[in-house]
Amino acid sequence: MSLVFVTVGSTRFDSLVEKVCSQELLAVFEKLGYSRLVVQYGKSCAQFTATNSVNFSVSGFDYKSSLDSYYDSAELVISHAGSGSILNALRREKKLVVVSNQSLMDNHQQELAQELADLGVLVQSSVSTLASSLNNINSVTLKKFPPQNSSAVKSLFQNIL
Amino acid sequence: MVVFGSGGHTTEMIQILNGLGVDYFQKISFIYSSQDILSKDAALNSFRHKNSKFILIPRARRVGQSYFSSVFTTINAFMTSVSVLVSTSPDIIICNGPAICVPIVIASYIYRILGLEYSSVVYIESFARVKTLSLTGKLLYRLSDKFVVQWPYFKKTYPRSEYYSYLV
């Protein structure tokens, strides 16, 4: 029951939700050996389609108080470029494909995705190139995301109180 | 006092607090905005602190709200921030970018000028901000006691900023 988890975060990402539910992408997921797709679609409910075939099931929801179990059990995470989703996937050492939302006015999110793609810890893609990024995913070797420096966190708070 | 935002801000804040060790502070007040119950749930799911409470603050401006009505909602948010500061009198205010930080930090700054209360403000810019500060970051750059960024590119443009490798 190999799982792909797609998350759009707290707002919406119509074109991504529509894309991952398309026949084209479902065929790619199946070819890569996945059997289940779960989509956290936020406000993009109209773009979501649930399907259930013998080999592949697609389910989804708008929001849940915790997405931890999905991140934990996913083998592949496809996410919008929000820092929360990126961190949740990378901290669990999941294979991560980030799709930037070009329709956002303030496109600073792309900076983060680009920087992390340059570090080699995730794959950066777009809605139109997602299928080919996924087709190549097994030939890409991703680096390990550097761990949190908890002594740095502690030193930050020293001498304050 | 820890100020939560939505989505990524909350994820980052939880990571930072976990890195610090949740018992680092004897007492924590978590501030969250009225449109963001998810943060409260996320915090409750992530850690339990023996002496913590959650305080709700109304949003200054919703996405898409008209400017005229946002004058009143901003005043309301500001007044709530002032009363929350008075009732909790925190030693330290930790915020990491959501807009609800702004009225809280401004209120604490006014208190400090008046000599009524002194809270240290630690601002930690979001991990998402690689080369440009958020609007909240720009507004609070001079009002924070410690202004922390999570990427090393800000030293030239914002000399007061401090960088400490991976915090999240």
C-alpha cells in the first residue's frame, strides 16, 4: 500500500489538485509502483476527484488537525512550496517534489524551493512539468536535509531571560 | 509568550520549541488568531506543557476584507493585544512572522517606552524567507531585541540580524 501524499497547505492550489487527479498522473503513479494517493486539497475541493480502481485508490480531504500520519506513512510527498509542508516532509526524510504556486502574488515561496533544490534535498517542479519530474524521480539521488541544530536554538535564547 | 500564525509559521514554531525543550520556560502563553484553530490543535498534538494556556486574538485584517472595516478590526486586535499583555506580562515574546505579531510587539514597545513593563522580543524570521524579509519582519526589525534569520544572506542588508544555522 505504497502512498503518495499531496498537500496544498492552508489555502488553495487548483491547478495542482486538478493535475494530480488527472488520468495522466494516475498512470505515472501506478507505473512508479504506488497504490494509493491521498490529497489534502484545502479550498480546491472542486478540482479534486476521488477514484477507486483495483490497483489504485485516490482519496482526499480539505483539512485535518494533524497531517502527521500521512507524512509518516507516505513514500513520496508532493507539496506546494510552503515552509511547513516542506519541513514536515524533509524532517521525515521523505522523497519530496515541490510545486510552486505561480499564481501567488508574493512569490517568495519559490525562493525557498529553489534554495533547497540547489542544496539537492528536494526536487523542484511545476504543474506543467510534474509528470516528467515524477518519471525521472528514481534516477535522482537526493541529499539528506541538514538536521536541526538544537544547540543553536538554545544559544539563541541564552542571555535573554 | 509564543505567538502562533497559520500553516508554516506554526510548524516552524513547534520545531523551534521542541529543539529548545518545551520545559525551558516555566510558563507559556500561546497566542493564536481567531481564524486559526488548526494552530492550537497542532500545538496540543505536538507537546504538552504543564503550565501553558491558549489565548485567542481577533485578526486585524482578513484576506480580502475592505480597508474601511479593517480600521475597526485592527483597533479591536490592538486593544485585545494590549489587554493580553497586561494580563500575562511575559518576560519574553517569541514571534516568527505572522501578522498578529505586529500589534503585540507594538503594544509591548509602547509599554516599554512608558516604563510600565519590559518584555524581550525575539523575532525569528520564517525559514521560507531566504533573501527577502516578510512585511512583518521589516516592520518589527527595529522593535525586536533579537532579530533572527534562518538563511545567511541578510547580514549586509540587515546588520542587526543574527543567523544560527538550522533552527527548524
